[in-house]
Amino acid sequence: MILVFGGTTEGKKVAKFLEREALPYFYSTKTEIEFDKGQFGSYRFGAFSITELIAFCQEKKIRTIIHASHPFAEILHQTIAEASSFLSVLVIRFERQYPVKSVSKDVIYVKNYAEAIAYLNAKKIESLLALTGVQTIEKMESYWKKNCSYFRILPRESSLAIAEKSGFPKENLILEFPSDDLNHEIEILKKYNCQAVITKESGESGFLSTKIEAAKICKIPIVIIERVMLPKSFLIASNEADLFNFMTLKK
């Protein structure tokens, strides 16, 4: 039995792969989503603690974990690493593609939000478009309380509730899904007179290249929060061929 952590484009690819291979699996997400479980899949949702994940794997006789969740799911990374170590379960990280880093004076990679805020303050950026997600509103609070900021968040009630709880101005929320439409991204930057963009190193699934190109065309800096390092115990699969080879190895 296989446990897949998904909720991403990569998670959907893994599910399709397992269906083709006729391999039974559980598909897990933190929040409930619509998921076509196919012939061989079962679906569950809700965050796991380490203890809960260990118990689930023991109960369902999980022998392989395919981790295809978001690259910034830091707590999940650690939970999977500790539970899999305890259980001696194989973890395959199905990794998304990332554009080659091209650092310049207007494309700035930083390690965390403190560094990002320090840069924005140093450059006297007074109007910011944040594409880092609703969960980061709280992390950016010291900045947006003093400067005009717009956050693009998913058009979901749960996202609106988080934004409202943080006290962020509702009129400065942009309720949209991420987009690979370059013209649309440029239009947003011009509409709100943004002097800079902040985003995550979310790879091509997160349309990072499009965001960088839009900022370059608008001649404004883009600050990119670097993705976190994955536990060394994870096997990295960057495509379905790698995934197949690891699954064969496990057999």
C-alpha cells in the first residue's frame, strides 16, 4: 500500500501514474478537496501529527510514501521524515521543475521573510504585490501595516477567513488562482501601481518564470523566498521514469 501526499499538480500526476500501474494508494491532503480517486485510490484529508502518521501507516500497512505536496510544506516535510524513519518506510519525493536561478539586482532570492522585509524597507518599497499565499500574511504583518500591500489569495472561504483573522484590509485582497498568463500578471502590477513583487520559489507549477518575467517587463524588483531543503533521507524523483525506477527498486 502506498500513501501519497498531494494537493498539487505533482500529486495529480502521481495519482494518474499509480492508476496506470494498477497500484493501490491513499491520497492525502491537508484540507478537503475534490479528488477523483479512480479505481485504485482512496482519499483522506486532515493534517497528521507524527504519532498519527505512524499509526495510520501501521494500520493501513503503508510500505511507500510518495511526497508530492507543496515545497513550502515545512511541517509536513519534517513529519514525514520522522515517521518514515521510525517505520523504516521508503519516501519518494516527486519534485516539481524549477527555473534556473538567475540572480540580478532586480531578481533577489532571500532565505526568509525577515530578509525580505529588510530588503523592502532598505529599498523604500511602499507598494507591494504579495504572491506568497494567505498563510504568509501574518509573517509580513510588520511590513503591510506600514506600507500599501496587496495579497493575491485563493478565492476560497477558508482563505478569506484566514485573511480576516489576520486583520488584513479586505479591499487589498486579490481573489484569484495563480496564473501563467503573462499579460494578466503585467496588468495586475500596473493596475495597483506596485513597486515590487514578493513570491516563493514555487517552481514552474507555481508559474515562477511568468512572475519573474512580468516583474522584469514592468521594471520592478521581485523578491523570491527560497524553498526549504528537503530531508536527506528522501529519494528525489523529477519525472515519472524516476518514480517508476524507485517503485521497481522497492519491489
